[in-house]
Amino acid sequence: MTNTEHDDLLTALPTERDVRCPFDSPAAQRTGRPLRRMVYPDGHVGWLATGYAVVRAVLSDPRFSSRHELIHNPISGMAGPGGNDAAPTGDMTGIDPPEHTRFRQLLVGKFTARRMRLLTKRVEQITRDQLDVLAAHSGPVDLWTLFAQPVPALVLCELLGVPFEDYDTFQRHTQMALTQDGRPEEVGMAFQALYRYMRELVLAKRTKSTDDLLSDLTETDLTDGELAGLSVLLLVAGLDTTASMLGLGTFALLRNPEQLAALSADPSRWDAAVEELLRYLSVAPRAVRSALEDVELDGRLIKAGESVTVSIEAANRDDERFADPDALDVLRQAGGHLAFGHGIHQCLGQQLARVELGVAFPALFARFPNLRLAVPADEVPLRANMSVFGVRELPVVWDEG
């Protein structure tokens, strides 16, 4: 087996989207072989995986590591001049077993589908309350600010035991932590601010326990630092991804009124529609792994130490896995999509996200059946420079009555 070093070589990670098709992954990620050579910003020659089968294989293979200090970052400026540091204490995304296993086992039982479904009534109430806030405004309103952001924030704050009155503070730090064009020192300061906030909250929970997940975890063997770091991860990951799905998903449905009509005709299709929106939008578009040893994959040899960027958004648009993948089709069976990742690092909060989206989307369109964009679609600002894709704002209007 041989690698041809310069065939189909990418000199950078393609991230530019066609403004006419803002929901589609970059076209250059879906041309050529499903596993291609790519030059990283620091000069490392690694790989870009875009095919569904290859991406799934990399994410499930223990020969590929998630350790931050081993990977090369595909986004320019996201790592310091000396490369990546080890993952912060408590950050499960940047470690391998057995350390990862210890954290995962403490949490997995708290995020089961059954436990998350038990939250449905509370999610419904939070959604109704926020729809009342939305309805109290007249004229064009920003659905992102008044609905998409606060619904998952309220749910997550209540679940974790984080005071919602601090939302503006940690939301500001979260946005900086997830930006792709901020200076590394600014991103680091945002994470440190979140860590300090969570550490103080952990100490308060140890002193006076309350009925929430963070208090439950103080009864485990996690240190204060580990628990603070883990809480930062849960907060950052849970807030922005679900909010982005609500904002971008609403935008996508408003751009595809025939899909909304199909859901209005058969509301029982909403659960399937949520899975299709997750596949179609893939708001967390990529992950990176490093080969721990030589691995043969898709007829190519990935050498030990080489980084592989897996494109979730491209894999979820692979026409060998999904028919007519660039079409939003709420009637399709989109199960098996990789929007939550795959393997041991698959998103812990995926069942919570499904509950939130499965409640919020139908409630929004039932309350405002004639909801529509207040600006031309090409004027809706998108967050192209963030680790999580979405809208910056979503101006909407509806008819009263």
C-alpha cells in the first residue's frame, strides 16, 4: 500500500460555504477521495476524512487518539506557537482511556434517554414561557436572542445547578471560547474565566448541596479542579450546540416551507424531522484525531503521529450513505447520522438535545404558524468563524391574531 503525496492534496481545510446555499458543507470537502492529504496551518501534512464510512471508522478506532497535545489543529490560529497543550483538567474531549473512561462512567448514567425524557414537562414549560416572551414583542424580533439561546440555557442551568442570572456572563465567555479567529490568549482567558466561575460554584455546592447534577457529582471522587473543568465542558458544549440547532434549524425550515407544510400535515413526523435537521445542519462540523500507530484505511496508509481531521458535515452529506443528501427531507429516515459524533466520545448530552429540539421546534411553529423571516434570507448573518456553526441573529415576524 502506498501514498501518493501530492495527489488530491489540500493546502488548507476548506471552510468557505456558498452564500447561496448556507446550509451546505463546503463543496471542496466533498470532492475527490473520501480520505485526502491535507497541509495543516503549522505545516504538518496530515489528512482530511470526508466520507461517511471513513469518518465513522476513525471515530470508533482506538488507534486514533483524542489527546489535545498529540493533534495538529486544522484551523489557523487555534493553537499557540508551540502547538497544543494537554487538555484542561476535566475536559473529556481531549483525553483517551483510561482517564476518559473514569469521567464517562460517572456521567453516562445521568444522561440516559429515560432520564432525559423525564425532563420533558419541564422543557415544555420553559419553552412555553419563552414563547410568551417572544409573543410580547411586536415588529421584527431576533429569534436567536429571545428563543434559541435562552431555552437550552434555562434547561441546562437548571439541570446543572448554575444560577441563570449569571447567564450573560458565561454566555459572553462561551462565545469567545468557541471563536475560531480570536487570539489564542483571548480564547484561553475565556476558558479560565469559566473555570474560575465553575470552581467557585463547586465549592459552594460542597458546602450546601442542592438538587442538581453538579451537587450529585460532588459526592463522587472528582477533585474540585476536575469537577470545575467537567462542568465547563458540559456548559459550553450543551449551551451553544442546541441553541445553534434551534436558530439554524428554524432558518432552514423557513427557507423550506414545503417541509414545514409536511410537518403541519403530520405532526407525528417531528421526531424524524429533528434527526434530519441534525444530519442536514451538522452544527459541530469537525473533530481531529491523531494516529497512535500506522493504520491502513480506505486503501491509504496513515502513519503514526499524523493527524486526521474528520469532517462531520461532509460525512453527513455522503451520497453513498444518504440519498439526495443536500436536500432537507423531513420524511426521510436519517438515523445513523454523525451529528453527535461516534465512538467513545459520542456526545453525552445527545438525548437531552433531542428532548429540547423535539419540544421547542413544534411548539414554536404551533404558536406562530405564519412565522417568517423579516429580512431576505441572504441577509441573515451566519457564524462562520465559530467552532459551532449557526446564525448570529434571526430576525422574524408573524401575523397577529
